[in-house]
Amino acid sequence: MSAPEQPPSNRLKQAEKITSHPEQYKVCEACGSIIVARAVTCPSCHGYLFDSDVHRVVAQAKDLAMRSAHSVLASDLI
Ligand SMILES: [Zn+2]
């Protein structure tokens, strides 16, 4: 059902990757997940409204990275 839990170090690396290329990602308006820009629907909540603003993507990536110690990426976002 939910994505396998990733070690915090992987999540930080992922966040760094996103913040260095934010134009390749977008934020799901429904659940806040960061997904690749070419995705048509959110793999987490199947939503289809996204914010591809690079500043929003970077801010969201940092927010998710900060939370990584206590939570998983997709399943804790309501
Ligand atoms: Zn979503």
C-alpha cells in the first residue's frame, strides 16, 4: 500500500536532488507529495492538481527533509 520507509540519509539525498533541480518536480496540491514533473497523477493520492513553482518545490522538499527523522514521505501527509 504505502511506499517502503527510506532511511533518513536517503531522504536527505533525495531532498538535495530535488532542490538542485526543482524544475523537474512539482508539488501535489492534495497531499503535498513531491513528484516528478512528467507524472500525470499523484502516485500517493491520485490527485491531479499540482504546483510546479520552483520556490514551492524547494520549500516543500526542505520541509519533508526536516520531518524525515520521524515520518515517511508519502503516508504521513494527509
Ligand atoms: Zn497527492
